[in-house]
Amino acid sequence: MNGTGTVEAIHLAPESGADVESVGAVEALAGRGLRGDRHFGDGGGGLTLIESEALAAAERDGFELRDGRHRRNVTTSDAALNHLVGERFRVGDVVCEGVELCEPCRHLESLTRDGVVSELLHRGGLRADVVESGTLERGDEIEPL
């Protein structure tokens, strides 16, 4: 990744299974995650990201996952997220570390439609830990450290 990635959208769900809400900015706290999200402070300490390019490919195959239906917190463009596993990167003024690929699960399929698990396999995004707090905003650049 050449530092050209951008945050296209931010989505939060206040509790598990709840509809996601689009926000322009969110406070990211080290070791806690995104304030206001269902996973805030649950020990994960992170966020999830997905590439808009993967969503566009899924849409061409008949899966409408935009507007947060993918259940990831941050939608990116021009960011090769799979390459950030085990790497530190900056999103605006927030420092994150890629933990693992965020493969789709049956829960996502139950909230969307059959076939979404196979559609997003190996392109379902990235789980990352917040290691330095800050504010994450739509339009922020994503760059490796």
C-alpha cells in the first residue's frame, strides 16, 4: 500500500444485531475500540475495515452490501487491507495494527442473504486494534507506518 487509501464511510451499531448508523467521525480509543459501537470495550480493542472495491465486486454479483450492510466499521478505497495483517498503519491521527482478516460469518449471512459468506471469502476485510487513540473521520488517509 502506498499511503493512498482513504476512509469512504464509517458505520457503527449500538448493539449486536442493531441497524448500523453512518457517522462522519468517531473517537477511537486504544485498547477499547470505537466509542458508540457494539464492540466498544469488549476486550477486542479494535475496529473492522472493508474495501469498497470488494463491495463493488459483490454488487456486480447481485449482493447489495453498501450503506453498512456489510457490518464493518470503516469502508475504504484504494487500500489493500489484506496486506496490513501484522502491520501498523495510520488512519488520520489514529494508529492501528492489523490483527487478522475479517472473514464473513453466518451471522452476517443471517442479517443479509444466503451466499454472502462465499461472496466475501478472503475479501471480507480486516480486524485491527487501536493502539494510539484519536478521531477517525470520513476522508482520512490510510497509510502504513
